[in-house]
Amino acid sequence: MALYNRVNGRVLKEKMRSLPEKRVTVSFYRYHHIQDPMAFRDELYRGLESVNVLGRIYVANEGVNAQISVPEAAIDLFKNFLYKISFLNGVRLNVAIQDDGKSFFKLKILVRKKIVADGLDDNSFDVTATGQHVNAKEFNNLADNENTIIVDMRNHYESEVGHFKNAIRPDVDTFREELQLVEDLMKEHKDKNLLMYCTGGIRCEKASAWMRHQGFKNVFQLDGGIIEYARQVKELGLENKFIGKNFVFDERLGERISDDIIAVCHQCGKPCDDHTNCKNDGCHLLFIQCRECAEKFDGCCSEACKEIITMPHEDQKEIRRGINKGRQVFKKGRSGNILFKPDSH
């Protein structure tokens, strides 16, 4: 049995969108020492593929971080398999808020050095000594406390479309950069309540332990992140202090938490918070584009890219030969093609 999917991505994506099967988008993570990440990766692949789970999962010596799409009819089978893995038994499953389940089109499990790139030496501090986990109600109470500083532990392109009211939103490209910046910003406020949040909670697990190691006394983290907060707010009828969209790392690129649109189209400046990737495979820039500009530029970030996608496929391949654009991690929202940004970030 092949433990990698070798079918063309475009074919898989079209197949997924055409199927009537109902699916659910789920994320989970767990920090745990995995002695043989590659063997665990293969075990996980076999089990998840057997119940038609799709998604992207990172496995490392320090644990597992997963964003997946599960067939609705196979939820129980999926849970039975997952919970039989001792360190994942009972792990919280964050279910997407705004979702048709068609968020992934193939199963991809990668072995990495870390499940989140943080640049920290885990041997230099106790990674299990995390901050105090708080639920949505407790988060709201802390947010109303004048002695609390709220910090968004996500990247600039994530907080651009949505964030908690009054949160500090560091203008960074990576989590690694943010840890140092937050430490510097907060060094004169070590006795205040440091209230941290991220998408699903995983970044705050490591960040809160690091900040405690740096001498911060009152460190709190939103349990389950924005995803779980939104679920609890709706279920319990609490005040929603999150404005805008929650950026997510799958085909959806975002799920709406409030009706507020706080970002703008990067091409015309009109209110918009819909992320997309440039249609030119040689660019693939992540940016915000309204429907009118999507039609005008044919889904591209610029006239130059629009012209390229009209060329024969082989000519396009020749143009991008030898140019490694990757996932444009460091250029999301910072490209020279981005003409409009919000007045303040």
C-alpha cells in the first residue's frame, strides 16, 4: 500500500468538489514525545486513509498537529481509531465553524523537526509549564480587566482580517519572530495579566510556557483558540469580542466569526476580507481580493500574472523554471503588487 498520494492535485480538487459526500473539518494537536516519528507517521496514514480522511498533518518528536476533513458518516470510525492511540485518547477535536467539509482534497502527513516552527530550544525550559487555560467566559472577564494585556499570537495576514477587540497584533511574518517581539513588548508589564490567543491553541501552548520561563507571572491562554471560543460564545450566548474572520490554513482560508469586515481588497481598497492565492502558479501569492477584482484580474494579483496565465502551459512552466516561490510565507500581504492596506493594523 502506498503511503503517499501521487494523484495530481488539480484532479483531486475537482473530484472533491464534485462529490455529494458530507464532510466535517476538524483540527487537533497534542504535545507528546514520539520516539519514532516516521513509524508513527505511517501508522497514522494507514489508519486515516482507511476511513477516507483528508488533510495536512505534521508529526515530530514533540507531538502531532493536524488539520483534516472527515466524512460525516465516518466520524465515529475516525474517533475510534484516533482514541486508540494512547496519547491522543480524548484529545480535543476543534470542529470548524463555517464549513462544508471540503477544506482538503488529499491526505498529506509530513515528518518535521517541530510541529510548529518556534525557534526555541525546548531543552532550555519546561515546555509543560504552560499558562492557565481559560474558556470563552473567563477570556471575556479577563479582557474586561484593566490590568490585562491581550496579545494575538498569529501572523500579520491572519490578524488583518480578524482579531479580538483591543488586542496587540504584532506585525510579523512568522511565529518565531513574534515570540521575541512579544517578550520585548511585555518586559515592563510582567505583573499584568498576559492573555494570549491563536487559531486553535497550539501556538499558545509553547508561547505561554516560554513567557512563564521569562518571568511573567500571570500568563493565560485561550483554550482551544478562536475556533473553540466561537463555538462556546454561540452555544452559551456570550458576548463575542472577536471581530471579523478567523484565518484558517485550508482551502477555505477563513471562517466568519462576526459580520464585521475590517480588511480591504488589496487591489482596489474596497472593504473585503476574502483571501485567495494568485492563479499564476509561478506566483501563488496569498492576498485579499474582492469579487470585482477577481473578475477583472482573472484571479491574479497583477496584470503581469494575468497575462502569464493566458500563455500555453509549457511557456508558463519555462517562465517559472528555477524560481522557488514556495508558499510565499514571507510575502503574504507584503508583495509590491499589494496596493491597498488598512489605515491601521
